[in-house]
Amino acid sequence: MTGFPRVCGALLLLSLCLFSSCDGGNILVVPIDGSHWINMKVLLEELHQRGHNLTVIRESHSMYIAETSPLYTSITIDLPGQWEDFFNFMEEVIRGHRQGRPMQSEFFNMLLGFHSFWAKALTELLDDKAMVQRLKDSHYNLVITDPACSTGVALAKYLDLPLALNVRWITAGDGHFAIAPSPLSYVPVPGSCLTDKMDFFQRVKNMLHYVLSSFQYKVFLEPIFNTVCEKYIKGGCDITALLQEADIWLFRSDFVFDFPRPTMPNVIYIGGFQCKPANPLPADLEDFVQSAGEDGVIVMSMGSLVNGVPAEVAEEIAAIFAKLPQKVIWRHKGSRPSTLGNNTLIMDWMPQTDLLGHPQTKLFVAHGGTNGLQEAIYHGVPVLGIPLFFDQHDNLLRLQDRGAVKILELLHLSQDFEESLKEVLHQDSYRRNMQRLSRLHRDQPTMPMDRAVFWVEYVMRHKGAPHLRTEANKMAWYKYYGLDVFLLLAAVATILLLSAVALFRFLCCGKGRKNKSKQQ
């Protein structure tokens, strides 16, 4: 009899697994490689665990997206690799920052190349009739994509499928600007390096940034995918309009991290959804961390898109670390600096979130990527930020405004790195402010991952969520701003005013004529 309950338990578990599998959805995923994939994968792991079938479209030379995985089936597009050139360019950008040399035009050309690459990938995919038929025969319930590149957005329209965006950035910048009111008086434009508290001249700067970024997007970036849409989608399409038609925006931010601003009902904030409590460190790493004693540990990582800072920069960083009493764990893939001290451990890869969650960790030196900053918030670790490119300076500025981060420009690394390290380590306000943000972030009724999965499944259950989309996106600009109504009311007011003046003059002139005739 003792074996009977075990058999029943096993059968029950099996039936639950089968039910979950049958109830799962069929999801097509179009991700972006690098750090974007790292957090997309966390979401896919949760969806897979809940019984959903996943298919991921990847390029043949992908940096992080494996061709075979227990999580998903992959569709590989065979295109020439771009990552080696990209990493070389990143090193040139870092050297440009070090020399105070602006790299805006080179950086913009790189972005043009990136989007052209993926527009070509989409073209080759849609020209492959067998592949298109395979996608249609798979009867997907949903497309999940990262709209920083518009490939998945256009593909969802072509396949006529509901669309969920795992998003913070779109091609034009912050995703909010495509769907929500964004008053430039207090909503800083990405790249402006401004907060939500702007004086007059800062508002002028914010407006100029908006005009310039809108011009670049409309003239150079948007046409890249609009051309593909016009060729393959009946009636043509506009990428911005397709973004506005997305059913759900899973937004990788929240208002502990970001500045308050207007939003929309189909924007679901999942900032920090990838964060988890720290796991125990491997024994050798734990021994190194504990050897720091009361001085604690500094963790440094410049993100997934930087294989290694240039050798001359690494030498300077290592020499300064060697002077400190703290132990340092540094994710660095470049050559080993000759100035490296005994207190510094270099690693190709490190368990970043487990290190940030360790009580010995006193400081995080980071480039300002969203993933790393949200992990720092979750674990309450203050940050010394060294922004390199993309959104990193704006990200760090949000936390510097809250007193939890100090920003150090790469140009001033030689002079100010040691002093900046000591400031964040020894001024307790940085840690207190970051721990306050951590408490705010953790104090919520549902976890960000649960929200993300619920809304993905919600869209699949209801075959979309058009009731959450605003009609404002379909309005002409003059209707949106009420210009036609204003002109009508102004015209009516003008007619009434002129009529009143004419009546007044008529009455006055008529009375004057009568008085004159009586006098005569």
C-alpha cells in the first residue's frame, strides 16, 4: 500500500504536465542579440516552464542566441556575421571618448548598417516561400519581439498575428514617444542628458534634441523598413503605425528607475523582471570574496557588448584598483593588464547578480546598461557609472538624480577614477539612497515576471488586446492637437465679434444721422 500513493502522485504530476503542455501557446520570438537577448531569455524560460512552445528566429553568426536549446526551436537565417566589426567599432568609440573626440556621425552610420542588415534578413526570410509556408503552418498564437529593430514588428503584420513587445527602446528612441503623450517640458528626450526638472534653456535643448532625433528617424531610419513593408505587406505600412498597433508593451522599466510621465493602458511595466535573490557563490569565488574582510568587494563589468576596454584604459584601471584595500572582481576579456594587483580577480564571465546580492559587495562599477542597473537597484548596491554609448548616460543620470549613482566620464578616467571610487565607497548617502530605491522596487503587489507572463497569456487568450489601444494613434496631427476645433471656434468668435462691431456702428451711425437731420 505504501507504493500506491506514490503511483497516484506520479500520475497526478504527469497529468498536470500534459494539461499544461496542451494548454500552452505557440509563440514566435524575434529577439535582438546581446544584452537584449539576455533578458528576453529570462522571459522565455518562464514561458517555457509554463508550457508554451517557443520558436526563435536567429542569425547564423549570433553571439548569444544558441541554435539548439531545450527552451525553443530555432529558425536560423544564414547571413554574414556582423559582430566582429561591431566589437572593433565599439573599441574605436571608447578611444574616441577617451580623446574627447565626438563620434556621433560614425555611431549613426553604424546604426544605419545594423537596421539595413536586419531589413535584408527580413527580405530574405519573406522571399523564401518554403519558410513563409512553414511559419504559416505553425499556427502561432503570438509574436514576441524586441522593437529596437523592426524586423519582428513587420513580420507579425505580415503573418497577421497579435504582437507583444519586450521593449524599452524602439528605432526612434524611448518607446513611450511612439504611443503616449510626451510633453517636452518635463519628459527628457533620449540623448539629451536631462532630467525631468528643466529650466528654460534646458527645455530649448530638449526641444532641439527632439527635432533632430525625429528628423534622423523619419528621413534615414524609418524608410529602411517601410520599403520592405511596401514590397511584402498588402497596402503597404508605416513602421510607427505598426508599433502603435501592438497589443501589449512589456516595458523594461518602472518609475523607481525612470522619471514619472504619461503612459497608456497597454504599457505593462516589468522593470527588474530578470532580478532574483542571490545564489551561493562557487567555493573558490566565495573564498576570494570573504578574504576581503571589512573592506569588502568592488564588482566591475562594462556589459555584454564590450569584449574588453582598450589596453591603455585597462592598464589605468588596473593600476588604480591595485592601490585600494578592497578586493576587486572585474569582468574583462581583453589581455591581462601588466599593472594588475593581487587584490584584483579578472574573469571572462561572472555570476553578476549573485555577486551584487552578496553582503560583502560595496560598489558596482558599470557602464550603465539597463540590466545591470536594475540588478543594482534590486540588491541595493551603489554604482559608479562610466557611460560608453546608447542609452547608458541617460540611465545613469536617472539614478544620479536620486543620489544613488556617481557618473564618471571616460574622458576624465585618468584624473578622477580613484577619487570617484573612494567617494562612492565612503559617502554613505550613495548606499542609503540605493537601498531606499531597492525597498521601493521590491514593495509591489505582484512580481514583474508574473505581470509579464499574465499579459502575454492574456493576449493569446483573447487573440489580441485592441481595446487597450488609444484612438489617438489614428488621428491626424491637427485633430490630435485640436487645431481644427480651435480654428472653427476662432472663426465663430471672429464672426460674432465683427457682427457685434458692425451692429454697434450701424446703431451709432443711424442715431447720428437722425440727430443731424433734426438739427437741420
